[in-house]
Amino acid sequence: SGHEEWKIHNLRLHALCLSDGENHDDALKAASDAHELCKASAPSLAPLAVKLRTHVGSLSGKKEAEGDGVEGAITTLQLARSGMFSDPEALKEALMEAWKKVDPAAELLGEAKDESS
């Protein structure tokens, strides 16, 4: 659906412009609107909208809930890219949680053995 994709891209660009102008609340609304439209009409664009919404939210100091699955992992990674974790240990923990959301093998991390000898 080309019209919806066009509208999503315009909302995304509008959010970026508002954010550049330090109007973070309106930028967050535009980014959230783009994300909702993605979920309804263009799921392939949803990861882009999640990253934008998360980044704009972090600029205004609003850390949103990370959610589940791939979308939750994307949100956590974007929070890390946007500088929301100043403590290295908190960053490491957040990245491990993001990994666990998308890869069941992450749960086995502590159980790995070095049997090379």
C-alpha cells in the first residue's frame, strides 16, 4: 500500500525535523504515529519506526518499555546507541537481555564449557 508507506516516511521525516528543533514531545508523537501505521499497514517498515521512536524518546529523557521479541531487542539496542546507558555494567546487562529476547541460546551462556584441553 503505497499511500501508507508514503505517509509513514513523511511522519518519520516530520519527527526528525521536530526533534532537530528540540520539540521532542511532538516528535515522539509523530514517531509513534508512524510506528502504529507501520504495524497496521507496512510491517516491513516497523523496525525503522521503532528505532526512530526510541531515539526521539531518549532525547527527551523518556525511556520506554522495551517490549518482547525482535521489537523489544531493537528498542534496547537503539537505547544503547542513543546513549541511555552511562554505566558499562548496565549496558552489558541490557544488551544481554536484548539478545535473550531473540535467541534462546543466550540462556545457555553461563553453561558453556571450555573442553579444548
